[in-house]
Amino acid sequence: MSDISDTPRGAEEGAELEQQDDGLEAEFEKSAPPGRETDGPLDESEANPVRPYVDLGGVKILPREGLHLRLEVEEESQRVVAVGLDYAGSTLQVQPFAAPRSSGLWHEIRDQITDQIQRQGGRVTERDGAFGPELVAEIPVAAPDGGPVETRVARFVGVDGPRWFLRGVIAGDAAVQPEAAALVEDLFRSIVVVRGSVPMPPRDLIPLRMPAAPTTGNENDYSSL
């Protein structure tokens, strides 16, 4: 729900824009919880290589009991654009984006998300959360039967890592209940971001892909992880 671009560009253009944005966005400090390098979300270089991660390209997911994984695919291009995780009565949508080396994106992206939700008639509150600043949004949702508009609560969290930015959208029980929130926050911390060495302009979606050996289920639903 932000203006982060996920349109791929060529490697040369990506390298040039990556260098340019390092200078242009130096005013935005990286936003990450203390101890991110050990507690997560982790960079690939910081993760334990022997742990049984599910490799989805731009992110790796650590299986756990009760976790169901869904891949969100853009219909027109058939490109995977997000990873959906169903856990503890909640949903966690994650997307990894390229970011500048020395500055972060989350401070600026929060303003963009707030503006978009308010344009939809929703309300947004900023607060300090488990990963630093986060947004709690009340988003209007039209009832399927033409009834009165309902409100859905969602939490927007973000972490700036080395040359990447990981965004999470939390809905369901973890958006309102502390016990479920703690479980989903631990799930978010366990994610590993694989930035890769290919130059990319900041805000481009780091490519995601289906796992090499999906478990039983439909082609976009990898349950029972």
C-alpha cells in the first residue's frame, strides 16, 4: 500500500540509481530494532546456513508448526509480488525491497502509507513497536453483501537492513491481541532477506520465486510448513 516501485530496471541503471540515492536520501537514517543483526530480521550473511529455510528468492522463511505460506502472484505478469504467512490466527504479508547502502526507507515510506490510507477514508496512528516506529491503521472495507462499510485493523512494520528494506503488514489477531502479536513478531524476526549482488535502484522489489519443492496444496499455497 505504499508508493515503493517494484518495476524491474536494467543492471546498469540500477547501479547508477543506487549510487545516486545514497546521496539523495542520506537524511533518512536506517530504522531497525536494537540487535537486529542477531535477533532479526536477518541479512543472508547473518543467518545460520544450516537452518532448514524455505528459499523464496528475496526472502527465506523458517518453517514452524502451524505456519501456512501463500505466494501472492500478479495476475498479468504471473510474477510473485509478496509472501503471505498465516499464523496464530493472523496474517503477515512481507515484501523485500532494495535500499541505499547508508540510509533507510522506512521513515519516508510511513508518510506515504499514511497519506494513502487517509485518502481511502481510514485513520492511522504511529507508535513505537517491537521493531521501532510502526503504523496502526483502521482501513474501511466494503461489506460483500452491500451492507455498511466495515473497518479492518492492520499494523504496518518496517526494518531497514544492509541495502534492503523489509516491510510487513500484520492483520487478524496479531493486530489487536498482545499474545498473538508476540508470536507474529517472532515470525517476522525469523525472516532472512537475500539482497543479492545485482545492482538495483532503491524501492525496487527484490525478486521472489516459488520454492523448488513445494509441499502439497495448490500452486500458490504452501501449507504445513
